[in-house]
Amino acid sequence: MELTRRQEIMAMLRDGEWTLDELARNFVVPKKVIIDDLEHIARSVPKPFRLQIHPPTCEGCGYRFKGRTKFNDPSRCPMCKNEHLRSQRFRIE
């Protein structure tokens, strides 16, 4: 039996951390499709597990986007306006 894309993403996230770009490249789909999948996965992960979002960090000043619940990557740092950010990473723990 073949797994759906969301099932494959869930399996990948159980095995390690992945960025939005890495997932989109792996499945050759736009980031928006992966964002929709992650939103669905966040609601459907069986207890006691949950989708963890490790926040993006500014490479300029080190600002961490703590408490961020959005699945898309921010475009720039709100503190120093730097556009070089380390991408947020997703994992099921």
C-alpha cells in the first residue's frame, strides 16, 4: 500500500527535523502545499505526540521568533530588519 504525501511527511518528521524548503524540494510541490499539509498534520498527530516548531532565528542579531504559530517562514527580523534568517524546523515529538 502506498502512503499519501501527508503520511510520508509525518514519517519523515518522526525521524528528524525538516525545514519547509527541504520538504517542498523533497516532494517537488510549492511551499503553500506543504504549509497546508503541516497545518493538517498539526491537528491530526496522535496523542501523546505533537508537531514541534523550532523557531526561526535571525543570523544578524540572534533574535528568536518564540511562540510563532505560523508555518510559513518570516521574511525579515523585526528587531534589526535583517533578511538572513535560519529557517524554522519541524519535527514530531
